[in-house]
Amino acid sequence: MAALRKKFGEDYQVVNTNQGITFSAQVKKKRQRFVEKNGRCNVQHGNLGGETSRYISDLFTTLVDLKWRWNLLIFILTYTVAWLVMASMWWVIAFIRGDLSNGGHEESYTPCVANVYNFPSAFLFFIETEATIGYGYRYITEKCPEGIILFLFQSLLGSIVDAFLIGCMFIKMSQPKKRAETLMFSQEAVISQRDGKLCLMFRVGNLRNSHMVSAQIRCKLIKSRQTPEGEFLPLDQCELDVGFGTGADQLFLVSPLTICHEINTKSPFFDLSQRSLMNEEFEIVVILEGIVETTGMTCQARTSYTEDEVLWGHRFLPVMSLEEGFFRVDYSQFHNHFEVNIPPYSVKEHEEKSSLTTANSLPAALTSSSPQLGNSSRGGRRERLLSADYADHVDEKTSRLPSKLQRMNSTKDEHHWRGLKTGSVLPGGKASSTGDLPLSIQRLRSSSIPVVKKEQLDEQVQLLSLDGDVEECEMDKHRLPKAISTIYAPTPVQIPSKGGRPEDNLPAKLRRMNADR
């Protein structure tokens, strides 16, 4: 025990199958099994009516299928009756010919069978003839043709009886059912995880050194169910996949093997959990077939596991160990298992929880995995700039500029930023909003005044450079389509000043109109 705990850890508990199941479960009444643990099918056929004659037509198979006590009884009775009948026939021939009255048989008298005076002597003669003993004291004479005919019939009938009964006994003794006695199955089946998948597992072993050629294993689930049409199917049989598609059902049975059934969407145990296992009623029938290497006859071994013999959260102990020059199998640990920690819910519930978790984490994953250029601080700043609500923050940032720049932006930029929150109307009549554009481009658009003097243009360029993110602005401008870049690009128009006042730059007609006004 100490060695096992050292090897598997202190958390594992060795469970001995002879001491019963260790996990807490509601005690249920033992129900009738479909297949016994030794492989015998617990089915009896009744009310055959006139169909019993079919057994007589296949008399040889009927005798072979009988139990040993009935075979021995038939064997003894058949030979005893045959011997008595044939001995009686020899006695009748001797009685008809008068051989019994002449007890001493004079030298001039020739009987049918020499030295046959009564029934015991006739019986001994038949036994000597049938067993080809030939003591030489009793023999058939040539004066008895009926004795010769009876002798031929006796030889033919004896050969037929010998062939029939000895053949039955030979087949009965050489049946591979006894070979199945040296094929072992674990007392319980276990459910645990293997390679990240929930699996139903049991163990098989071969006690003999002779191999099972072409060994193959199959599993059947016996469970009553009701169809959607309302039909009740008692003891419905369903196939359990133990590696038919991958070839895992073909066994090389030289050492104990653990057979695994993966519980997935195609498995009938897809919705089986630890709680529902206590209320289920089913039976798993395991069939192991193979060819006996020494006799060449097909052998089949069977066993079954009920729901009480399927343990949730257990795993088998290893039985193989490496010795000096060979591998050793410890069959004392063949049926033992230990408890492991696995989730108590079914595979169906696990997939539903996984799908819900994936659906909830998808929006967060999309937000976190959005493409960003530059470092994380620049990406976060760009997300803030894409919102029109960030205009208030920009107003606060503008208030920290020098007084000269604030006066320049106080008249037009303030009204422009407020218009960004509610949206603007393009010349074509379509409503638009610049809140989805980077703030630097918005500033460029706000600075695109129809008439701008050269001094004001230089001051606005200085305002743009003081923002500290000119490179980001250029990058965002290149990322926009060409049409939008053309619309929002700052195109200042310079008008050469001829005088000190703006009115001096107007045409002569407009100056006269202003003078008259």
C-alpha cells in the first residue's frame, strides 16, 4: 500500500472490489441480469408448441448442447440398451435352434454359436464380438446363416453407435467454452478522462501463454426505451464504439488491456452524468471473440456490467512491471482501481457550458483583438478621438493654450466643435458627422477658412504643431479615402493686401456701394 501511494500520490485511494463500492450511492435492489458475469445468457424459451420437433432433426447439436450429466446418462444408457438388445437376439437364435437344450453339446451336434447355453453366455459372446476381444471359446459356426447375418448387422450398428456417441463426447470435451474460462474481465467498469475526453473503460486479460488469434471485442448496450411513435422496445440493443473505425477493437492480447469507449455526441452515454448514473437502468454486454491458437477453433467469452458496476471517477491500477529480462503481470491488481477527480456533469452539459462561455467571451475578444497601429497608448488615444463626445475634452485641452491662440479659436472653432456633436450638413444636402474622424483631421477641417491671410495661416500651423501629434495626424490622413482627404484638406486662399484696410482690396464698384451706404 505504501508503495502504491508513493507511486500514485497520497490523494489516490485503492479500492478493492471484494470489499464493495466505496462511493456513496443509494442502495438499489438487485435486478435481473440479461447476461451473467460468467457469460451465460439468462433467457429461457417457452411455449414452443409443435416446434420441439426441430430439436430432434438436429439431434447431434442437441446432444452437444446438453449438460454433462445428461450426456453421460445418454452415453451409458445407449450402450447398455444396445448390448442387452443384441445379446437377447443371440439368445433367441440359440433358443430357436435348440442350442440351449443341449447343454453339453455332443460332438456330433453343431450349434449356431459354440458354448452358448443361456442368456449370460449369449451376452458375453456379444461383448467379446463388439469389443473385438476374441477369447476364442465362443464363436459362430458355418452351420448358422442367420447368425452370420446378425453378426454383420451387429458390426454396422456398433460402428454407428460408437461414431455418434464418441463424436458427441469428443466435441463436448473440445468445446472452446473452457478456453473462455482463462479469459478475464474486470469486475467493474470505470468512467474517467483519457486524453482530455470522458471515456468508459474496462479491462480484459488472457491467463494462458497461448495467444488468441484475430481477437476482436464488441460491446452492446442493453436498455429498454420508447420510440417517438410510442412503441416500447424491451431490452433494446445498441452498439458501443470501442474503436471500430480506428482498429482499436482488434486486440493483441498477450497482456491485460484496457478497452476504452469514448463518450461523445454519437455515444448513448452523451447525457450521462454522475447523478443520472444512480437512476439509470442499463446493462453493457462485452463479447470477446478469437481463434484458439492450439486448436484453431473459434472461442467467444462474454460478460456484462450493470449500472451498479459502472463507477464514476475511477481508474484502474497498472499491472505491468519491468523485471530483469521480461515483463511481469501482477493479476492481484487486475480488478483494483483508484478514485480520481473528474467533473460530475455529462459531456452534453460540458459542451453547453463551453458554448455559453465562448459566446460570452466573444465580444471581449473582438474588442481586445482589434487591429492597432503603434503602441498601446496611441491606440487608446485614437479610440478616444473617434468619438464625438471627446470634443468636450478637446475644449479643455484648448483652454490650456496661450491667450493669443485662444482668441483665434474662440470665434470659429468653438461654434465648429459644438456643431460636431449634433452633426453638419454638406452642400449636397446630406447629413454628416465628423465625430467618426480623427480629431487632428477635424482640426484641419475647422482651420480650412475660405479667406485666410498669410499671418493667420502661419499662426494656425503653429497651433497644429503645438498639439504634439502631427505624425499621427498625417498617418490618419493617409488612411482616409482619397475623396474624403480632398474634402477635409485645409486649402487656405491668400489674397494679397494692397492697403492697410480690407476694403481697399474690393473692386471699385463695391467700394462705391459701400461709400453710398
